[in-house]
Amino acid sequence: MAAASFEIDQDAKGRRRVRLLGQWSLRALDNDFAELKQALQPFFSDPFTQWDLLATEQLDTAGATILLNGWEGKLDARMQVTEEQRALFTTLQGLRVPARTGSQFDWAFPLVATGELVMKFAQHLTDFVQLIGLLLLEMLYLVRRPSAFPWREFMANIYKSGVTALPVTGLLGFMIGVAMSYLMSSQLRTFGADIFIVNILGLSMIRELGPILMAILVAGRSGSAMTAQIGVMRVTEEIDALTTMGVSRILRIVLPKVLGLTFVAPFLVLWTSFWGLAGGALSANTELGLSFRFFFDYLPMVVEPVNLTLSLFKGLLFGFVVTLVACHFGLRIMPNTESLSASTTSSVVTAITSVILLDAAFAILTSGIGV
């Protein structure tokens, strides 16, 4: 079986002619089509070169594709081919996709992209509502059969999502309190309003920053872990195994995570807010000379207790939303590593965005309460 080759001669008019010889096919193992393409490149660029394929022993789609691309998809009188070869080239011409030039602009692209986004959002919304419905059905089932409640999974999620998050939430709350108090101290000292630092710190940490800091940290820490855990179970087919054994994946996997983080989130809000106020009090004592006893004695007088209630309710809501988003994206993961990484990232981004939007809506709806 002769490998693909070619020779150059001239016709009667002195024009160069490329005669193809041998097997222009993948069956010839010695063929190096990349090298052949590079060797023929000077002749492809010459519009007067003649091509003779009559002596070719065999031509398949691999060899024909190289030639057709070199001829820019055109088959004219310069090419001498057999009827069988012409039929092959004609077929490839119908399959050939023309190259897109930089000057072309698809005016329908914005509309198509918008439609794709709308369809993806609708699909996510449908799956999200379906997940909430399945959770409600499982909770109704537990009302009838309390002994089936997954206590071990529930307590494990409280520990992993709550107890292990105490150091990082406390440290972040403390540093945010120090930074806010330090920046405000220089401004309040200018106007002789040192005492109002208690009002600002108390209201901002208890009502806003405590819940939002907790939610962002939990979304990045526990939410991503939940999505990755469910995703790995999808990749290793553990969820399919549960379904085969007749075990509800919602009851054993999703429900303990949702209830566990929702239960522990208000306590994390209290923890974060406390350390934020402690950091603010420390900075106020250093910069403004306010004692710790005065700071915490004056705090209940200027911050109404209803703000603490709102803060705990927001923590409860944020914990529920973060867990629900994490489980939603975890259950959508396909059994491959690329989907696992992409869904974990989408889970964190969506959870944080949802929390910020909910916080903004909550601030607007409760703007006249406790202020």
C-alpha cells in the first residue's frame, strides 16, 4: 500500500501541475496529513496551478478534506478528478461550514442570547419550586411518622454548618466592627458627636451587617460544601443507589441540610453581631475614650429590641435560602467533574446574590420599623 505523495511537472502551456499519487487515505498508516498539507500550501495559494487526481489509488474524506480546504471549497476546471472523486468532493462541499469573517455581525445574537437566558431561568425556577414542594411533602410525611426524622444527619449538619463556622464568623464580625468604628470615630469626633457611634454601630451591626455577613460566609463556606457533597454523590451514583433501595433522597440528604442550617443561622447571627459590637466597642474605647460599660449600657437605649427580632428573622430566612440554593444546584449536577465545578461556583454566586436582594427588599419593607 503506497503512502500519499505528489509530483510536480508542467503542462503544455508551462503551468505547474500537481499529480497526486498513492493512497490519500487513513488506511495508509505512513501518511502524515499535516506534513502533506504544509508541503502543498505554496500550490494552494497559486490560482493557476493544475491538479491531477487521476493517478490517485484511493481518496477518502480525510485526504479530500485537506484538498478541499486548500482549494477554499471550490472545485473547477483546474482539478482533474474521477466521477467517484467528484461525488466525494460534492458531498464534502455540502458539509463544509464557511469561515466567519471578523466584519460579520449576527444581528439576531442578542435576541437569541436573551431567549436562552430566559429559558435557563425558567428551568431553574421550575426545579426550585419543585424542590420546595418535595420538601413540604417530606415534612408532612414526618408529621405522620416522627420516628423517621433523620436526627443523626440533622445534628451533623448543625455541627458542620454552625459550630465549625463560629471562629471565622466571629473573627470577621470583630474585624468589621473595628474597621467601622475606627472610620466613624474620626468623623464623629470632628462634629463632637462621639456618643452617636453607639447608635450607628448598634443599628448597623444588629440589623444589617450581622445577618448579611453570616449569610455571605455561610454561602461561601457551607453552601459550597453542600453543593459539592451532593454533586460528588451524583458523580459516584450514590443518589441513584438510594433511589434503587427506595430511600428518599430529599428526606435523607436535602431535608437535614435545610433544617440544620435554618435552625443554626439565627445563632450565628447573634454570634457575629456580638463580636462585631465587641470590635466596635474596642475601637471606640481606643479612639474616643468610651468605656465598655458605657457602650453596652447605652446600647439597649438607642437600639430598639425589635431590631434584634428582625435580625434573627433575617438570619432564619437567609439560612433557608442559602441551603435551598445549594441543594438545588447540587441536584442539577451531571455525572462529570466539569459540571461539578461549574455548579458549585454558580451555587455560591446565586446564593450571595439572592441574599443581597432579599436584604434590600427586607430593608425597604421594614424601613419604618425600629429606626
